[in-house]
Amino acid sequence: MDNADLLEALLSSLAGGESVYSRWCWSSGADLAHHVHELAKTAEADWAHEAVKGATGPTTLKEIEAALGPVTRDTATELIVNLSVDSLVFPGHPRRDLAHARRAATQAIATLGPESEWFSNIDGPWENGRAWNPVTRHTFDGVIAGRGGGFVIALLQVGED
């Protein structure tokens, strides 16, 4: 299995369900904010029926870029696991197996390599609480995106209460 197929399988296993989305592409000049914006548009289209009437969110690449801040590889691992497993809206109701999510997140990050760069709209590790800068028009969203090893990947969760 080549790295592209591996990332596809890993990200698919981390996403799915009702509100977690993933995406990867070759990074041949791919802009990370553009990649996140495309993923956000997909989630917003799928969740249009759940959006609060009149709700707005970032619509430009500059707004998406401004919402993303750098995070360490360790923080990226934790955010991937948490966005995959735990609901932003209803914490404590696991969506998938924690051990699997941790293995998949660790392998995805390793595939992007030790020089990979990671960005999120979430301020820090999950256990410190969750503050974020929105990347969608939904009440809750969290994204982690990375680039390295010739790839750009992103995992996004959206939700409404």
C-alpha cells in the first residue's frame, strides 16, 4: 500500500459518521487554508439542514487562514484522536474506538514525516477546555490540518446543539 492509499484508509477510519469529515491531497503547492476551506464547504453543504438560520462563518481563505494557529505534533495527535472519537457538542459519548483512533492518528502523522507542520482552530489540548476560532458557520467546529511528506491532510468536526 502506498502512502496515498494509506492516508485515504486512515482518514476514512477517523472520519465518517454524522459530523466528522476528512480530506487529503498531494501538496504540490496546495494551500493548507484552501484545503480546510474546501473541507468546510463540504461539511456545511451536508449540514445545511442543521445550521442556525442566518448563521455566518468564514467565507474567504484569509478568514480561514486567520482561524488556524500552529500546534505541535503531539497536540496534533491528540486533536485528531479527540475530533474523531469525542463529540464537540455532547462530550463523553464516544463515536469510535479510542485505541484505533490513536493508532490511526499516530500513523497518519508519521506518514507526513518529522518535518510536518500542523495547524488547528482549537486553542490547545482537549483536556484544557475547548476554545476555537470558527472555520464554518456551525455553532461548533474543530479542525486539525497538516502538511508534509508531499501531502496535506485535514480532519473536521461540525455540530449543533
